[in-house]
Amino acid sequence: MKDIESAVKAAGESVRAGAEMIELRVDYLENLSKGEVVKLVCAARESIGATVPVIVTCREKKEGGAIEYPDKLRVETLCEAIKAGAEFVDFEFANFLETTYSEKLRAALLSKTDCRLILSAHNFKSKFENPEQIYEQILKVYPKAIPKLVYKANHINDCFAAFDLLHNTRGKRIIFCMGEAGLISRILAKKLGSMVTFASIDEGKGTAPGQVTLEKMMQLYRCETISSETEIYGIIGSPVGHSLSPAIHNACFEKIGANKVYLPLWVDGGKNEFDLFMQNIINRGWLGFRGLSVTLPHKHNAIEFVKENGGEVEKLAERIGAANTLVLDVDGKVKAYNSDYAGALDAITETLGIKRTEMRDMRAAVIGAGGVGRAIVAGLKDVGAKVKIFNRTIEKGAKLAGEFGCDFGGLDDIDTREEDLLVNCTSLGMYPKTNDMPVAASILRKETAVFDTVYNPIETRLIKEAKMIGARTINGAEMFIEQAKLQFKLFTGVEADSELMRQIVYEKLKSKKH
Ligand code: NAP
């Protein structure tokens, strides 16, 4: 914040939103002086009350500071902040090695023994080569320091060095990763004993790359409830930022009072990166990973990993060749499931008000032979339905049909006269091309129920046209909710609150910026 007034306002808002500590970044002040810093600390204290600790930081530009101020002035302002009652001041470890600066800070701290010095080291490009060594050096130079090590994670797998350092050290310390790939470290820092984790007040107002907003920290990840015992769940994918899963699983965890948190796990890359991520979490049982949802592009990698590592694979998941749910036990054994096919079957039976046994001999036309098509064909065949597959790419569709013993045709062959159910497993109709349809409206008929797996928008043109002629319809959001319910049961052993899930999914999908 550029001036005292807005900095104090922001501090007050943050505390009201749940912040347990406030950092005043005085390097953002346009007119930095000793007097301004004293005014700011006093005004902030008055606004946030006596019980919320204050960190004062005047960061050097090359370590992420906002305005380039002389080191001498930065040290003097920190000394004034100590006198004015800040509980913590943060100074760069590299600059603390300069005797004139360290002497001044040490003297100021001697006169105010309740203030602690945070000595920080940053790497804005990548991991530290030897974080343990930096940590030890900090404590050797100033044993009363709180070491702070922050580095950029260029991949989620870079976060594990921070977790190891937190796990292997004790006492007050601050360790986490910057960047989008470091997101989980900001949340798990709390579980592993980091003194603080940093959040920004608003999107775009963060003081470091990859900062999560305070609102997300408090409401989505329920950061105040995270403890060393918290079990970790999440969705592995790339990209994963758009996923609805963290919102629904966290809300349902909260509803049953479970000490669990569900995170987006952005595992960029292919099988190697996926395998490394899995090994990283399995080798660190103390992290407490217990369950994973898996989305594109890792559903096949997930099943391969479990097979290669002696885990159990649900029979139909193996046949489909993809797993979207992994459950980990305390010994690191992994079980793989596919809740996509089961979720699709549940969406059909729930919406049509029938039992799975009543799907035997149901005649179904499935359009599409990609990942979702494959899962739905496997599910329909498993309950005894008679399935015809239609696909744009003939070889791909014919191959799938051959594998599961189905009839096959090209897109021009689709005819619903003999079908009880038509399922769209292509992306046709999905935003932004919401006018597209996988079939002409003229071939729809009242007697054939229509299931569109596309859920953005919730009501696709195919669903609208089918409704218009009085056909029963099943939308993709219902499939998404059913598969999430099955995952939740696998993760917790109890049923999810399906109405809560439905409310969140519909709310989020309707508010999506199309
Ligand atoms: P995928 O593996 O890429 O398969 C896409 C399928 O769509 C293929 O059969 C492809 O045909 C066909 N297709 C794509 N563009 C087409 C076009 N212009 N004309 C005709 N056919 C076309 O994708 P996926 O993972 O199966 O996902 C498919 C859709 O399912 C997604 O778009 C998403 O909306 C939906 N989905 C829903 C849920 C849920 O829970 N409801 C979950 C995941 C996905 P070719 O073989 O000829 O390329």
C-alpha cells in the first residue's frame, strides 16, 4: 500500500476476514521515513487491536521489494518499528551479514526483547541448491532469528524440498514456495509448522507471485482448521485451476466435520512427472495424502502407476484403462478406481428413476469414443445394455466397439428410432460453440432419453432441443456430481451431502464467465 491510510484500512479488513497476523510492507510506502513507519505501526495497532501480531518488512528491491530505498534507511525504519511495538521485523539474511546493519538491529532488539527478527532468504528463479545449509547459517549467525526461506517452485515437485525442511526442523520458521506451482506449499506450510503463511487481500494485490487470496485461504481451504493431523486430498491434473472439485469436496468435508483439506494439484507434464509426484507423496507419509481425484492428462498414468507399484485396481477401471480416483492407505498402498463410469450410470438411474438392473437390455447410442465415451461404454456394457457407438474418426470408434462388443457407425448413421438412450460423449455443444449439436434436432424423439455429458453450459442445445419435444434428459453436471459423490464416499467412508454438492456445482457453473 502506497500510504498509511490505505495500509491501515487493508490491515483492518484482513483481520476482520480472519488473518491471524499482519505484515506491513513498508517498502510500498511512497514516502518512506522513520516517522512514517512509526505512524503506520501505531495506526495499524489501533485498528487491529493488541492481540494480532504485526510483522514489519522493508524489502530490498532485488529480493522482491516494491520501491528501491537505501539499505541504511531500511535498517533504520526497522529499528523504529521495533521500538514502536512491532512483534516481528523481517530483514534479508544476506544484508544482515553486513556488520553495521546487524549491529543496529541487534541493539534495537536488545531494548525490546519481545520483538523477534525474521531473517529471510529468497530465490525468485528456482529451488535453493542447499536450503538446509542456509537455514543452519541463519541460526548460526543469529540464534534467536526466525529463518524464512522462500523460493520459486517451477513444478509442484519442487515443493517437496520445502516440506522436507519444515519436517526436519523445529521452532519458529517460515518456509514455502512462490509461483503457481507452489500453491500447495502455502497451504501445507501450516500443517508442517511454518509460523505463518502469506495471503493477499484481493486477487492481483499479492506482494509475491502465487499468493492465494485471504478469502480462499479461509473459506475454501479452511486454513484456520489445518493442523499437523489434517489429511490431504486433491485433484491432480493440468490445467487444474478451473476445477470445481476443491469447492465441493472442501464444503462436504466441512459439513461432516472432517479434518481433511482438498487442494488443486497442478502436475504439469507426463508420466514421469506424475510418477515422481506420486513417489514424493508416498515416500513422505507424514504429509498425510489419503486420496486423489485424477483428471486430464493423467487418468491413464494413474492406472499405470498403481499397477507398476503393486497396488489394487478396480476391475472395470482396468478395462477402461483409466482411473480418476486414487485412495492411499497409511502404508502408502494405493487403490485405483474409476468413478466416471459409475457416476454416469448413477446420473442415468437417478434422473430416470430406475435401478441399474433395469438398464439390462436398454438400447443406447453413444456418440464419441474418447476418454468419457470409453468409460460410459464400459459402464453401459457392464450393466447389460446394448450399445452402439458412433464416432467421427471411424478407426477409433470401430476399435472401441470391437473391444467392448458393440455395434459401430459413423456420425451420419445415427438413428434414434430403436434407441432408449442417446449419450453425447463428444465436446460438441460445449462453450464457446454452444450452438453445436452432435446430431440434427430432427432425429430426436420423445421416447429416447438424452444424456449430454457436456456440462458447460449445464443446459446444452442438445438438452434444450430434447426437452422441447418432451424427451427425458440427463445433463453432464449430474454425472459430475455423481462421480464426485462416489469419490467422497471412497475418501471418507460416508455419503456426501449431495444437495450441497449440487448447489455448489450449479452456482459455480452458472456464474462461470462464458
Ligand atoms: P476426448 O477424449 O478428447 O474425446 C473427444 C470425443 O469428441 C472424440 O470422440 C472426438 O471424436 C469427439 N469430437 C471432438 N470434436 C468433434 C467434432 N467437431 N465433431 C465430432 N466429434 C468430435 O474427450 P473426453 O475426455 O472424452 O471428453 C469429452 C467431453 O465430455 C468433454 O468435452 C466434456 O464436456 C465432457 N466431460 C464430462 C464430464 C462429466 O463429469 N460430465 C467429465 C469429463 C468430460 P474423434 O475421435 O473423431 O476425435
